[in-house]
Amino acid sequence: MLRRFGQLPLLVQLMLLASLAMLGPSASAAIDGQARVARVFLQSSLLFTMFSLIVGLAAAANPKQNRERSLLLTLFAAFLGLPLMLAVPFDEAVRDTGLLNSWWEMVSSFTTTGATLYTPERLPQSLHLWRAMVGWMGGFFILVMAIAVLAPLRIGGFEIFFAGGFGQQSGVAPSFLRDGVSEPGERIAHYLRVLAPAYGGMTVVLWGGLILAGDPAEVALIHAFSTLSTSGITSLVRPGDAPSGLLGEVMIFLFLIPALSRRLWPGGGELRATERLRDDPELLLAAALVALVTMFLFARHWIAALDIESSKQALPAILRSLWGSLFTALSFLTTTGFESTSWNDARSWSGLGTPGVVLAGLTITGGGIATTAGGVRLLRVYALFRLGQRELEKLVHPQSVAGGGSVARRLRREGAYIAWIFFMLFALSIAGVMLAVTAFDIAFEPALILSIAALSNTGQLASVAVDTPIDWAVLGDAPKVMLALAMALGRLETLAIIALFNPDFWRN
């Protein structure tokens, strides 16, 4: 049966898995006494399972081998079309909403953006669980597809590792990609087997840890799903309101670290810029950025000449400020968007009401390539940094020769070139989305924040980066559709769209 399942088109496989996943919120609603919600999800699961099987049987009658081109198109269909199916039970369960709003909510969840149109108290716990489950599935989907589909096409951050023209691969690619004997379907199946135990196991471990720290089971599961997928979805007003408190935040902090580098995931060790873990450029750059933001917010206390009431309160205030800045900085760098319970202490200590520019800069930078995080990605920023460093060295010593090995030279040369192109495309995407949104009477600053939040897949930025939180629900239908497209664009990246227009990509 598993072999037959693997022969189905990828989109049909996703439909089947999503249909079965609807049984989760159905069981949760039944336990909570929400009979109507439980019935809606159960009926939707049965309906879409039968529909997926019918489509699968029709596709089996005319089997076609998956190619990179069709799989790349499937990615677009998955992030924009699959949420329509996921939205049906959500739309039926929530009263006085619309299918467009439900579709938008599912696009936001599946792209791990985590933005929401609903206040926490409006949705029952089972629907919050469904949002988190959809985000968790979307995070795992991109985790697998990034290396199985995007890596062979040299997009999604992997273009940094490749030099030369189209079709030339670098030695840092996985061995089965260098051999050229593996079909896309085989690669997907391979990394599905490799990543599923780790992704699911880490989720279960974090879930259990949060329960032991004092969180209710459903709240702990939602936060575990949201942490591993970097969607930042929560059923609370703020994640810091969870009963687990500081201990829960420490555990979430530790499980956000895998979003900084692909080499921390099974099967990602071959895609590395350095041999040793301690020299990994993404981890080093992430540590430097988080430390820099933390120390900036901490040191600004004395720059602004703010006073603490008494010396007895100085040490607790210092520790709360440091932890609030540290946790929130890592959370937004990984595009998760969780806000620490001590974030208000950090802001009060620094004297900044809303350090929106700092948080927006972190979300634009993003996490590691081929991880669940969004943004420009750390390796691209590192390549630009190394190029700038080398150019400054040449100003002082024009005849100097830089070392570091072949990978380091590739990062400084071809890698920095393509990284700069991507950064410009990302900036133009922000400008384009912002221009489209402002056409519907939305002010400049909210349009800028919404565009960055959508393209970086950090929906929580809209409520944290400005003095007055921006409510996604007040947007009109047209801006919602544009921002949903921006979420899909940010998740798949601009280079994936450009690849569809490459003649070599379509040529037999």
C-alpha cells in the first residue's frame, strides 16, 4: 500500500494526508464537548479522503513520472490551492465568516506565516489546534521539498553552493544528486523517511516538556507545532501568558535553534559550508545578530539615561531585560514571532516603545537555508558580509590573496553575486507588494510592515513592530488576496518563480 501511495501524484498525496489530519481537531473538539466542530471535521475528513482516492485512481490510470518542472508547479499549487481544501471545515466551524477569510487563514498557516484574522477567544481550542497542525504540516513540507526539489534546481538558497552555468553542480551537494541517478519521487521518499522521525520526535519531546512545565496539553501541543514549524501560532493572547512561564520559553528557545542551519537536521550534513559545526557561518552569524540586538537594547538603557527605582530591583530587571531581548531576537530571526513574557521589561529597560526597525531587520534576515524559517536567509547575508570584508581587505592590501578553501572562495565570488541579486529581488518584492497594498487606502507604514511580514512569513510582526498593532482582519478582500500571494511568494522565494521562465528548465 505504501508503494502505491508513493506512486500517486504529489498533490494527491498531500490531499490524502491533509484529509486524515482533519481527524485530529475532530477528536480534540469531541473531547472538549464541541460536538458540532467535531462533526464538521469528521465529515470533511471522510469527504476529502474519498475525493482524493477518486482523483488518485484517475491519475493511476495514466501515470506520469514526476519531474522537477511539475514538482515546482506543484509547490505553487500546494501553497495556494491546498489551503482551499483545508479551509472548508474551518469555514463550516466558524460562524459568520467567509470562505475567503478561511482560505486566507489556511494560507497563512500553511506558509508558516502565522498571521490570523481572528481574536483568540473567538475560536475554540480545536480550531487553534487545526491552525497549528496546518502550520506544522507546511513546515515539514518545505523542509522535505527544499532539499528534494529546490536543491537540484539550485534555488532556495542552494544557488550559493553552485558555480558555473546551468547544469553544473558543486561538490557540496548530496551524493545522490551528484550521481544524477535519483528521480524526484525517490528523493522525496528518501528525505521523507530521514526527516519524519526527527521532526515528529522533536515535536513530541517539546510537547512533553511544556506539559511538565505546567502548560495544558492542547496549549503545549499548539506551541510545539508552532515552534518546530516557526509559524508562531498560539491560542493565547501572547505566548508568554502560558503557565509554563520562563521554563517553557527556555525549552522553546532551544528548539528554535534548528531553524538556523540545515546541518542540524538529518541529511543536511552534506549541505554545509564548513566541515566543523563550530565554524558554521549561519550559526555564527545568527549568534552574532542575536547577541548584537540583545546588547543594543540592553546598553541603550544608559544611553537614554533611564533610572531603576532601587538597587534591589536592578539585578532582576537586568536579567528580565536580557532574557526578553534574547528570546524575542531569536524568535524573530527564525521568523517564528513569539514574544517573550519579559519583552515588555526589555522595551522598558531600553527606553524604546516598539523597536520595530530592529525586529523587521531580523525577520528580513531570516533563518538558515532549507529550514522552516523564512526571510533572505543567513547564508546569503553571510556571503554578502564576506564579500564586503574581502573588498575592504583589498583596499588596504591590493595585492593580497585570500584563502579559506574552495567553498569560501565560492561564497565570496559567485555566491555573493547571486545573493545580492536575490536581496535586490526581495527588496523589489517588498516595494511591489507595498505599492499594491497602498492602492487600497492603506497608509505607508502599515503597508510596509504588512509587506515585510507577509514576504518574510512572520505575521506577528504586524502586532509587535508598531505602536498601534495592525489588525489583519480590517483589511479588504483585495489586500488580503495580495498579501496571501506574498506569503506564498515569500515561502517559495522569487528565484523559484524566475526558474519557471528559464528556457533550460522547460527544454527536454
